[in-house]
Amino acid sequence: MTKRSPFITLEGPEGSGKSTQLRLLGKRLRGANCEVLETAEPGGTPIGLQIRRVLLDAKNQELCPTAELLLMFAARAQNVDQAILPALGEGRIVICDRFTDSTLVYQGAARGMGAELVYEVDRIACRGLVPDLTLIIDIDVETGLARAHRRNQRAQDVETRLDEQSADFHRKVRAAYHQLAEDEPRRVKLVDGSRNEAEVAADVWAIVEPLLAN
Ligand code: TMP
């Protein structure tokens, strides 16, 4: 069987800088002559972006946890089918801003829905697609939320329903990311996101580059 190209995900609590790191990684990979698809969850496709608006609109306070979970996976199923699997099939490296690990920590752990339920829906939505490498850009809750808050104000963002959860919710998110890195040390790597962009990017590249040689 020929080995498909790598599927890499970036994860992290609010305000960790993972989206910036995704862009920097994309640039670096292209500089190394790799064909790359950059994508994001929830979103990544026109239909996924419509679902994202429903999920993150601060006005949708009554959205129930089960609907939230299923909409996360609806956006992901669309992205997997329409964009991610075709790109991997063409030999492109896919780098994705959040994936099922986000659902595991936000809905599974912080909302308390449990990992089993998340993996059950994942089986339907992602059909066995698991990242080859996951980088968690780690940041403490207070620093991350302060960064996210500044960004939302600058952009006059209305997609704030989830970042507006309590600090306790976000502490559970971070603890669950740490647990995930401990449970799956081969796939999941923690990167200290408290430093400047270039330092974090250097660490990210040091972890990603060896994967390209395989
Ligand atoms: P973003 O700000 O990184 O684009 O992420 C959007 C928000 O959605 C963020 O608060 C994390 C949350 N989220 C979940 O709760 N579950 C998921 O499965 C995903 C992908 C994101």
C-alpha cells in the first residue's frame, strides 16, 4: 500500500496563536516545495462556514450540547469529504486548524459529554481519518483569553459564543489537552505558545520536518 501524504492538525485553547502558526507552517512547507491544503474547523468549506456561524454566533445561547456536538461533526464531515480526503488523495499535505481533538476537549471534557460519544460520532463523520501529527499550541488560560478578547474587539467579532464560556470551562479545555498529549505521546506534541511567534514556529518546524522525510 502506498503511504498517503501527512495530515497534520494544530490545536490549542483560545488565544494560543495556533492559527498564526498554521499560516507560518503553510508558508514554510510551500518553501520546501510541498503542495499544501490549509483548512480549518469548524469551517473549511462554504457549507462548513455556514455551520460555523450557527455554532459561534453569541446570540445562539440556547444551542443544546448535543446539537453543538453534531454541528461540529457536520462541518467536519463536509470538510473531510469535500476537501481533506481529495487533497490527501492528490498527495498534498493537509494542515488543519482544529479537528476531532477539539471536540474531545471542548464537548467531551469541558461540556462533560464524554470521550466515548465523541469517538462514536467521529467514526461516522471522519470514517477512520486520524491526524498523523497533532501540535497543541499551549497557553495558560488567562493569557489566552486576554489575547482572544483583544482580537474579538479589534475584529468586532460576533463569533464569540464559545470563547465567552467561563474561565473554569477553559481550564478544563487546557487540562484535557494536556491529558491528550500524555495519552498519545507519539501523535500529540505540546508546544509552548507563550513565546514570540518566531520561537514557536521554530519548534513547530522542528517537529514537522522529520515527517516529510518519510
Ligand atoms: P477557533 O476560534 O479556533 O476558530 O475555534 C472556534 C471555537 O469553536 C473555539 O472556541 C473552539 C470551538 N470548537 C469546539 O468547541 N469544538 C470543536 O470540535 C471545534 C472544531 C471547535
